[in-house]
Amino acid sequence: MKIIFFLFFLSTSVFASRVDTLVVFSQSMQKNLKNVVILPDTYQNTSKPFSVLYLLHGASGNYKDWISLVPEIKEYADQYNIIIVCPDGDQFSWYFDSLVNDKMKYETYISKELIKAIDEKYKTKRSVKGRAITGLSMGGHGAFYLTFKHPDVFGAAGSMSGGMNLVKFSDSWRIAEQLGDYSEHPENWKKNTIINMTHLIEGKNIKLIFDCGVDDFFYEVNKELHEKMLNQNIPHNYTERPGKHDWNYWPISIKYHMVFFDSFFTEIESN
């Protein structure tokens, strides 16, 4: 794997996070992809490996969304002493290996190629116990999708305002470009949306957190997922609160997710 590394930002202070841009060549898609990598302030002063949180953007977004719109995540890397990685998932990949477009392999990219690149470049805990993933909207569905399909890669997952049942939105956000038109390929949709994938994690020790605003167009599908998980006895942390599908809601959500993942990483370290 060919990796191109650029320094995106380097603080002059010894006690501040460092933000890199790591460009990774995806063998599966034959192209370079940029990723923001936030290193905690302690990174240079220890040889110990760090836990990693992968933070996914939403539809029409890119790898810079989180660092640009919620710059506090740099402080969270310091506060919780973890590495935060914000990958580029294309504007409308939905983090699938597309079933109709061979050039879209974002499941493979995130779960294999990017993981390998991050582990090779940085001091990371190279196991499921040291990795978590979360995201918003398209990235919320993506974080659960990648974890449900690859429980050997991520030990904890979260979703903020995630599209948990894509079948109900078959005409939206160019999802058909990855799964095919629903009228022609209904099974592609039914098999690859979170609400129908919960059986994949039954009996597995994966830590899950998700939330949605009550005025969000994804509110009902999140509530349905919560109720289904209750019926299947799948442990999870679910919250609904006032809010819409916007950047007023997600900076609050990420605070809760950081506490949840810190608990996961801390519990692993103490065992």
C-alpha cells in the first residue's frame, strides 16, 4: 500500500493536539484518499500505543467536515488521550462496497486499507479492543454497517442521526447508485440496511451507542432500531432528545459519544 503523508497543522505548543492529513492510496479503488488524523498532546512523549476513534462524515460531506465544523474534537483527542481519524467516504458512498459500481469500495477502504495505513503510520492499539467508530447521518449508518459486518475490526460503534432503514428512503441521497434501483434490486437494499442486519451481532460483545433528534427525518427509523434491539436482547445505549438533522445537534451528540467510547477504552485497559 502506498501512503502519502502531509503535515496539515502543527501546533507550536507542546501541550496541544496535532492534526495531520494522511493520504492513502486505495488499492481497491485505485485512487488516493485524504484523511484527517488528530494526535493527542501526549503522543510524542510516550512509546505506548493509543486507542483510535474513526469518525465518519455524512452525505454530501467530506473528511474535513468534523474538524472544520466541530473543532472541539481536537480538544477531545487530548482530553481522552486517543487518536481520532476522519476518513473521506465520498459524498454519497454510504460506506458500501457498491453492488452496482465496481469503483466504489468504501467498505473495503475503511475496514481494511485505512485501518492498515493508520496502524502502520501511528502508534496504535492494533486490535478490536483499541478501535471504535461513529459518525453522523450517512456516517452513522456507515459506522454500524462496518461494525456489524466486521466485528473483528471495531469493538464499539456509534451513530448520530443515522439512516437506519434505507429502504424507506429509496429515492433519496443517491443511495441507488450503490445498491441499484429499489424496484430492480430490492434484496440489495433489504440485506444492506441496518434495521435488517441486527442478527449479525447477536451474542457478540460489541458496545453500541446511537441517538437521534425527535424532529429529525430519521427519528422514526432510529426508534424502530432501538425497539428491535430491545426485542433481540442486544445491549445498546439509545437516546432521543430535542433536535433536527443539522450541525446544531451533532456537536452535542459527539460529546456523549466521546464519554461512551472513553468508558469502553478505559474498561479494556483495566482488564
